[in-house]
Amino acid sequence: MTTHRFPEPPAGPALPVRRAMNAALVLSVVAGLGWTVGMIYTLASWNL
């Protein structure tokens, strides 16, 4: 019986794109958390 295999995509060009996308995602999450903490701090210290 023959097996039908799909050719594997080349791993070379996709790796830098994936690395950049992960770095952008991490930076955006950190920026979002920083903004949220800053807003909470601003609202908490508003009445002081």
C-alpha cells in the first residue's frame, strides 16, 4: 500500500518571521500591562 505524504515546507524563511512575530506579541503584552498598571495607579492616586 502506498503512503501519501505531504511535502514538508522549508523551515528556513518562516523562522525569522515567527521569531519577529513572537517578539512583537511579547512587547505588545508588556506595553499593555504597563499601560493598565499606569492607569490603575493614576486612578488610585487621583483622590490623594
